[in-house]
Amino acid sequence: MKKMIGFLFLSIVAFGTLKAQETEKVTNKDGSEYQFTVLKNLEATPVQSQGRTGTCWTFSALSFLESELLRMGKGKHELSEMWIARNAYHDKAVNYVRMHGNFNFSAGGAFHDIPQVIKKYGIVPLSAYEGLNYGSKTHNHAEMDKMLKAMVDVVVKSPQNRVLTPVWLDAIDGVLDAYLGAKPETFEVDGKTYDGKSYAKELGMDMNDYVVIGSFTHHPFYEQFVLAVPDNWAFGQVYNLPLDEMMEVAEHAINEGFSWAWASDVSEKGFSFRDGLAIVPEDESTIRKKGRDNRYFSDAGAEKISDAFAQPVPEKKISPEMRQIAYDNYQTTDDHGMHVTGLVKDQNGTKYFRVKNSWGTGNFCDGYFYASEAYVRYKTMNIMLHKDALPKKIAKKLGIK
């Protein structure tokens, strides 16, 4: 009887906690008429800032993996974004030279880079490698990026005696060491000594468990293909799903307790980090941009002025054809990587995903914003998530076990 009473008590507490979460109300900014009811809110580590760098892909992917560690009961960890970026720069330089310079060499990357780097080099905590070796408290890669690009171009266009020297890559690594710091051979965590690979093993994440999913009509569904975007320097593949099924995966994952990394275009009129919203209004003519903010790219941080960010408005109905046309015409590009950690609905029943950004905490939502279903349908390039987050019927169609 006592066991039954205890069970009933725990059930009531759990139900009460769930109802409290479902009835919690939030909004996007001061004075807004948006009334969001929280449907699901997953645990995440603190919001970081990528500074003046193009490394959103590693900030968002590692934020996602930090939430994965929390989900798996492994505690709170802060992983080194610059460890990933540092090793990726090295490998990108090798690829660029092998491709005779007919390839993209920049600060950008893709989500599948992170499992690839961790498999090859391991991972380290932020405390072991901050990547700030140039007298700054914030990340700024403007000078380093230009220097690295100039160097690889010299190697490609003017090799010494028409032959690559055996030390050109050492020169690249020397620049990376100068700006980001030399990679630690070993480091200590809680009194134990690790290197990158042994620490990755200690964390216990299997990088083969993570999959990348998109939705495009120019390739067969339920198969993998190499996504043609400039930052896909490693030729990573995505699983291709019909649009409705991609969205089913996105919502199912959050409801089952799995967050996901989100690659998207943020150059749309309806994207306003300052206003805490990403939407696709039927009438975009009401949105006016004031000033410029190129700290990140595409003026995505610029001030947007419109009533659409203060009260819900009708949004466009997004079809697979619309998505494909936008991709084919460079209107949807691989702009930005973010981390989706929750789901809400407004007073009209429209659902929005809660998105953790890497631009610091300087907006009303403390570094987060809300992306409507329409926006996610329209502007998603791909998402990365744990394979167990897939609905079983979709995993079966993709051949994922």
C-alpha cells in the first residue's frame, strides 16, 4: 500500500510539473502581444558568443552535444569550440591545396564536421583550450582568416620550384598556434589526466550515432547525398526526407527530449534576433530594416521595424517547391548554425521552436529566439540529431538502426 501511495504521489508531482511547464507563458520582447505557452523546454548550457568569427557551426553543434551529455545523465560540460575550429582549419587547408584552390576555404563549416573532427582528434573542455591567444577576451578571427587564406593561395599558385615543400602545413599550423594557442597534448579534469581522444572516450558519446537530415527535391528521398553548399568542405552527406517528414522528425525529437542542431538561412526579412523572432509573414512589405549590423553576416543583427514582431500575423504556406526554388536561386543559403532546445505555441495555436543562438545574451530572450514552423519549413538547410530521436517508421525508411 505504501508503495502504491508513493507511486501515486510521484505521479501527481510529475503530472503537476508537466502541467506547470505546459502552462508557463513567455513572450519575445517587451510590449509584445505574442503569448507563448511552453510545450517543451530542454536543458542546455549557458549561451556563448562566437564574437566576430564565422564559427557558428562549432558553437551550435557543441551546444547541442553539451545538451546530449545532459540528456544522457553525464552532467554539465563546456566543450572547446576553438579546438574543433583549429583542427578543421588544418584539414580544410589540406583539402584546399589538394583541390588546387578550386574549393572553398573560409571560417565556415557544417555540422558533420564536428563528429569527423572528434573521431580524428578527440575533444577537450573549454578550460583546456579557449583559443584566445591574441590579447582579447572575445573571439575575432578577421586577421587570422585573411592570413590563412593568403597562405594557402600562395601554396597553390606559387609552390617553391613548382613542388610543395614538406613544411607548408607546418606554417599553417604555426599561424593557428599563434592566434588560437598550441593544442594541449594533455590536460587535467577532476584530477585525471587526458588527451583529446581519451577525454572523448570518457564522455562516452558515439559520434556514429549522429545523423544529418535535410529536405530537397533535386535528389531522391530516403537516400543520402552530398549537400552542395560552399562550406561543405568535407563533402558530408545528409539524409533526404520529404518536407512533412523532416518537420515530423524536428517536432518528434523535441517532444521526446532530444534537442537538435539547426543550419538555416537568417537573411530573411522576418528574421529578427533583436525581436526574438523568425517568421515568414504573408505581407513582408510591412518590415523595414533600420541601419546595418554586419557583426555576423547578412545584416542578420540589424534592427527590423514592423508590427509583425509585436503581434501574430498570417504566415506564408510553405511548400517543397518553394523551398527548392529558394535554394536553387541562392535565396536560401547555409548562413548560420543554431541549437533548437524547445517548442512553444502562440495564442492562435501556431507552433514555434525555441532556438539557442551564439550571439551572446543581448536580447530580451537572453540569447534565444522563437522560430515559427513556417520559418523552419522554409529556411532549414539541415538538422543534426541523435538517431534515436527519429520516429521508428522514418528511421526504417532511411535504413538507420
